Amino acid sequence: MTKVEKFGRVRPVCSQCGWIYFEDPKVAAAALVIQAGRVLLVRRVNEPFRGLWTLPAGFVNSGEDPAIAAARECLEETGLTVRALRVFDIVPGREHPRGADFVIIYLVELIGGVLRADDDADAVEWFDRDHLPPLAFRATRKALQSLNA
């Protein structure tokens, strides 16, 4: 492999066959759950931002519909079943080395389940939009600011 300027960037290129490596972006999906004017947040147990609060979210698997990924992550982290209603926002920009290049935030409706923290969350709570805890991630902050605008 050599590195060559191709399509506006320096990219790895196979010197024998000319194959060009294009790095795919990482995509995450988040669930914005609102009930009685309060928003559902989870507290992170992992770095980065351990101990800070965020929307239920995670990476979209290859071939997975991002709306399904948002619902899956919400169920895994909160015990609640939700259904995506619409895209609320798309937030670009990788915030840390292991992060997503895009976060697709879905406004979701609550279908059922039993509220419990699980997976990579150690707490899950409903918060009044005017009294939020310390927040992780630019996408969470942007979504919640948009709610209050």
C-alpha cells in the first residue's frame, strides 16, 4: 500500500492492483423520547464522557435501518420500546476518535416496556427540559437546545 492523492484526499492505494481504500463514515442513531414535557436521558458508564448524560444512542450496524438502530439502542439502554416518528436532526462531525461521523436523531414515540438502565448506561431518568444534568456529546446538547428554542 502506498498513500496517493485520490479524489481530493490522500488515500491508501494498492501499488500492485490500484485498489483504493475509502474509509466509510461511522453512523450513530439516537432516540429523542419526550413524555409530559420531560426528556429521557441515560448516564454513560463508558468513556468518553463517563458519568455524563445523553440521549439513548449507539452505532448503526451495517445494513441496519438507522430508525431501527435508534429503537434498538433505546431498548438496550432503557428497557423501553419506542417507534421512530421522524428524523429530528442530523448532527455531523466526529467528536472523539471512537465516535460517529454523523448522529441521526429520531423523535420517537413510547410504545411500552419497563424503565431500567442497562447495557452501557448505569442510570436512566426523565428530566425537565429546564433542569438538565451535565450532558455528553454535541448531538445531545444540540437536540435539547432545539427543543427549548
